[in-house]
Amino acid sequence: MSDYFLERFSKDLKAKLVDILGDHYDFDINEAHPKTGAHLAVPLFGVAKRVGQNPKELANKLSQELGLEWVEKAASAGGFLNIWLNPRTLAVSLNHDLTINKTYGGSEEGNDELVFVDYVGLNMAKPFSVGHLRPTLQGQSLINLYRMLGYAVVGDTHLGDSGTPFGIWVVGFKLLSSEEALKEGGAYELGRVYTETKKLLKSEEESGNTKLKEEVSTWLKKLEAEDPEALDYQKKFNQITQEHMFEILEELGVRPDENLGESFFLKRSKQLTQELVDKDIAIRQDDGSVIVTLKEFGIDTPILLEKSDGTALYATTDLATIEHRLNNYDKTPEKIIYSVDLQQRFHFQQVFALTKKLGWAKDTELFHAWFGQIQETNEDGKRQKMSSRQGAMYIRDLIDRAMEFATKTVEGRDIGFEDIHKIAVGAIKFNDFAQDRKTNILFDWDRMFSLQGFSGPFVQYAGVRIKSILEKLQEDVAMAQELSSDYNFIKEDRLLLTLAQYPGVVKKAADKYEPHHLATYAFDLAKELNRYYEEVNIINSEDKEKEARVWLLKLIYKTLESSLGILGIQIPSKM
Ligand code: ARG
């Protein structure tokens, strides 16, 4: 892997400390506390303890002996070794770093290793609702991250197009809907029918009858037996759902590579279940259902592979999907990442344990990247799970609402639809990455669109402002293709340091499956830039300074664009 500045620096520093201390010790290199005025800080408490020295004395000794090319000054402060970098050297290093990979911050680390991201996960016959927003947005940003790090990534929507909902839908359609209504309402009509039918099933159960329930099961069996009428229904529902899904995904800038739904794996999953029974791994119980025990993995509940009526289950199609991903591509995948709701944790624990039991995926990491809830504040001021009165908040409604807020944000200015749309969707996305993925997120519309706060529009505006400055300085921009002047960059040291941190942030976000680090990063960079504008007037700078500053602005824009891009957020042309 080609190293970026801070990695090179940390290697050199570690080597130097081995020279001085006579042995290898692990330590962190952090950003120094702003009050110190230094750039980097190395806490030496741990090392000092191990070499049996006083941390203060050790820091003192190291500061005198460090003598690294990039270090302008080193001083001890408490048990920290504070380091001042030479800003000019930092700029030259960054200029070099821009050339070592296609994208600054990217790498060839993955070298085309295969990674699957299982995301979106929409269910047939239901409109795209808020429940699938996070799996979609977080999943796409993981795809972007891993691509940037040189992996061959396959994003698969794994549409939920088999199982009980299918039966519910056919029964409901026959009872409650019509071809015309379907043409008119599309996925929303499918959603309505599904909800109504669920209600009918519930009242049937309460009255002790089973007629509808049996019909549902009959349709499921018909589907598994590849009955032509059932297949026709499935094709129709699938088409409507997919059209709707792609329309919304396009609006969200999400472009999956594959859409192999559960039904694609149905046949194989039935065979697989039988194979496992034949091998005595799975047990066919007296009522006909099939289970596999997972006690040896500390899971008391066995995994259910087939119901007593012989139909396959969610876990069964997931198992067949894993088999497919492991064997049907030109490489064994390095990872299969599931960008799926928190509620499915137990499901994935079971499925992953089962693959272990079968001896599969020995060289593949299976990882469930789950998230917290999307919440809103209710009338009593309490946070609660977001939903509409009808039961599900549709993404269509969310985007429309966001469009209203975005329009208000740019009120009075001549801003086109596309830019407003970028602001609307940008605000929704940024909010999704406002905290680590496990934390519940709040839809607070005013805060999401605040131009002063931690929001998408705030960061987007920083980008728009750079573009407008660069437009005013067109001639200088043409000149500053690369860093040529010998400008000292003293006023720019913080910005340079922030830029130098970018590759590390990308790496950390991918390693931890936490794209939200990019949101925090983009925000910090934008804030740092605002501070800089207050201090420096770029347009009125001297030639030599201006050239260097234009070079820097271009690099900041690229980095802002890249970090937001990973989150799927675009910078508008005007706002
Ligand atoms: N359709 C599922 C749901 O809505 C999500 C699918 C997740 N992916 C998977 N391979 N199980 O809950």
C-alpha cells in the first residue's frame, strides 16, 4: 500500500523512537490540543511506564533527540511529546500524496479483492419506507468506501420477494384490488392491499378461523412448485416493486450492481435443506419442520429451515445466497457485509453460526453492520420511532418534505431544481451519518437544514463558496496547476494538517464500517476553512501567496467533494 504523509511520518517516528529507546513500543499519534499550538501529540505515559522512566523526562529527552526532517520543533508538555510540523514541508508532502493514487485518500489496499454489500433489502409489494432508508444509505457508503480502497465491490439489493408476504399479497389482491387499481397506484396499491389483508388475517385469527391463512399458505406452496399462475403474480409484483425501487434509488443516487432477490434462491434453498437432512446436520421434526441446532455456538434457539407445511424460510434463502456468493464469482469474497436493520441481529447470528457449522466461509468475513432507529419528536416532545399514522413513513414523502425545507433554505435566490434536490437529499443523508451507525438518529428538520450547524447544507455551502472563489480567480487557477511557489504556508498549517488526516479517516471508516467519520471530517474541514477566511483574504493576496492558496483551495474542494461523495452527498453548483 502506498503510504500517505501521516503514515510515513508515523513509521519514521516509530523507527526513530526505536533508535532512541532501544526497543519497539506502540503508541498513538494524536492531533495536539489546539491550546498548545502544536500539530501532533504523542502520549508517552504507557511507553514511559514500560521503560521505567518518568513520562515528562522521556518527552523531554525525545524532544531533544528527535531531529526528523518534517519536524520543526518538538517539546514536552506533561507526559506528551508535542510536535510542530513544518507547514511548507507538509504542503509539499500533500502535493506528492495527490499523485500516488487515483483519488486522494484512496488506495490499492484491496487489490480487487471481492466484497459484497447486501443492502436496501426492500420487500416486494411494499413501498420504499423509512425502515429501509438506513440500510440503503449506509450500505451505499460502505460500497463507496471499499471501492475507493481498491476492492471489487458488488452491491446487491436482495429484494424480499418470497415467503409469507407473497401469499398474503395474492390473497389480498384477489379480494381487495383490481388490475386497474394496480396500474393506478403501483407499489402504493400493493402496500395498501398488504396492510388491509394483514388486518383481515388478524381478525380471522381472533375469531378462530383459518380459511384465509390456509389460502396464503396454498399460494406459497404454489409458488415453490412453480405453478404458472403463481409465477405470473410474482413477476407482476416484482416488476412493480422494482420499478418503484429504482425510481427512489435513482433519486437517492444509489445504483446497485445486482438485484438477486430471495426468490432467485428459493429452489436451491429447498435442495440445500434436503442435503442437510440427508447429511444428518439438519433434523426433520415430527411435525415435518426442519431445524439445525446451534448450541455449540452458544445459541439456544435452533435455526428453522423449513416450516411444517414444507415452505422455505428467510434463513434458508439467506443460506443459499451465501453459498452463491462464496462459489459463483471469480474469487472467494473477502467480506460479505449486511447493511440491515438492528432487529435482524439474531437472524444473522444464527445464519453466521450455521455457516460455521457447515464449514463454509472459512476465508470470508460475514459482518452485520446494523443501525439504530430513525426517530422523530412527538407532540409531547419525546423521541419516538418515526412512522406515519398509516403505519409506515414513505421515502417519497420524506424527500418531498425535504424539498420544501431546501426550497426555504435558498429562498429569494435563483437556484435550480437540481441544486435544490441536492440540498434536500444531502440533508437527509448527512443526518444519517451524524453519529455512529448504532446510535438512534433524530429527524429534526430545522437542525438538518441549518446553515450554521452540523448539517449537510452547511458543508455543501462550504464547497459552493470555494467554487465561487475559484471562479473569481480563474486566471490564477489556471496557473496554480501544482504547487510551484516557495510560499511558507504558515497561516495554512491547520488546514494542511486536516487535509493530511483524510486518508486515515477513510481507512478508519472502512475498517470499522463507520462511514459517519466522513461526515464529522467534512464538517471539521468546512469549519476550519471558515476560520481561515476570517483571517485571510485570498482574492486580494499577493501573487505568490495567491497561487499557493488557490492550490490549497483546490485540494480542499477535492477532499470535501470526496468525503461527501462517500456519503452520497453532492455539492450543488449554487445555493
Ligand atoms: N427484506 C429484509 C427486510 O426488510 C431485509 C433483507 C436483508 N438482507 C438479507 N440478506 N437478509 O427485513
